[in-house]
Amino acid sequence: MQFTTKIKRRIIKSGLFALMALPAVWLGWQLSLALAQLPNDLTVNPIEYSNRFLGDWALRYLFLSLAITPLCDWFGTRAFMPYRRMVGLFAFFMVLLHVSSYVILDHYFNWAEIWGDILKRNFITLGFISVLGLLPLALTSTGGMVKRMGAKKWKALHRLVYPVAILALIHYVMMVRGNQTEPKIYVAVLSLLLGWRIWKWFKK
């Protein structure tokens, strides 16, 4: 029975991995078409499109990782928990691609210009702070690190994901121009996810 459960989890994880990799694969294909000067879907500004596309998916995966625990609670099951780490690591992977797009495609490794952006533009400052906040979470995501740190310290460190998610959302909202619907949806989703945790904490 346990062996069958492990096989099922591996199959689901493989499918989930392939599904979550699709946005990055699609963008890579579109960028290769753009470099070859072939028809593509990257609009008239492919670099800006790349930056925003990767940032959007990083935020979605981050929120999805935060949604797994409430979903388990609402549906009365632990079935989603084995996949939370993968979703969280995919969020970090998309963040790294987002930063790489900004550094390589947008600024061509011009570190002075990048540093000036971080200091002068508030939404970029918040974005880089959130990246730095996610880094220790990704580095300590393995089971071995949980044992080394101890469950209590590990959980305390990984609560850093909550302020990081707030900073990432503020970064996104500040970047989007105009009165658009999507930022409001993200704000509502994160408010629900964090509000549920605050309610749970007060209940305890």
C-alpha cells in the first residue's frame, strides 16, 4: 500500500513538474523565435514582456505554495502537502529567471546601472529585497536541512515567506500602471491566504 502511494506521488509530481515548467519553456521558445526574427507572441517590446511574464508566474507560484496549507485544511486532507516544496521551489526558479531577464536582457550586466535602479526605483528595491528573502528559504528547503536546523528553527525561518510575499505583491502593484483588475485579484488572494493564517493563529 505504501509502495503504491509512493508511485502515485511520483507520477503526480512528474506531471506537476511538467505542467509548472510549461510557462518557462513557452517563453524560451518565443524568445528563440524573436532572436531568429521569426513571428512570435512577445509584443513590440519582448524584453519588457519577458520580465513581466516571468514575474507574474513567480508571484502565482508563490501564492500557490501559500495556498496549499489552507486547501488541506478546508478540504480536510493532507493530500496536497507532499507537493508544497516543489511549488515553492518553482516559485524561486521563476524568480531567478525574472531577475536574470532583468540583468541580462534588460541591462546587459551593467551592474552600475542595475545598482542605480535598485537605489532609485522603489519597486525594484522591494523586488530585490523579496528575492534576498526567498534565497535562504530555497537553500533550506531539503529534508536534510530540516533535520540539521531542527523543526522549530526551520519553521521560524520559513515564516519569512509571509513578509516576502507582501513585498513581492507591493513590487508588482507599484510596477503595474493604471487601474487594472489583475493587481486587485492578487491583493484579494494574498489577503485571504494571510487572513486565514491570522485567524488560525488567534483561534489557537
